[in-house]
Amino acid sequence: MNAKEPIRVDLSYPRMGDSPDTIIVELEDVRAADALIITYDFARDGWRIGMDQTRHADDDGGHNIETVAENQEVAFIPAWNVTD
């Protein structure tokens, strides 16, 4: 298997001015997946992973998905992976 180059995204000083403060990761493939919304939570000192909460809305007999709540936290990863 050939190693593929990763995509690197740097959030440079996200609390300053017009600097971006959010990374949205989406999958484009035959397999469906909700997007990940990644931000840095300075109050808790770690990465916050969010996703839109969705549900199936089959009102018209189709397979529609509707957003119930935007950017709900699904994971929090501390800034440092330090063990004693």
C-alpha cells in the first residue's frame, strides 16, 4: 500500500482579527458521512469536535435528512496527551 500525503491545516492565531477559527472536514465518496466541525476550545485547552445533529425526515416518502441542531459536541480532545 502506498502512503498518501496527509492534508495539513494550520489555524494561525484563531482568536485574532479575521483569522479562521474552524475547520470543517467532509467526506466525498460513495459512503455517506456527516461533516466534522473542529475548533479549539481555549477555555478547556483542547480540541472540540462537533457535528450537526440530523434525523431522517421521510415526510414525502423520500430519504431526506433534516438538521435538528447545529454543531453539537461529540468529542473533546485535550491539548496534550501527557501521562504520568
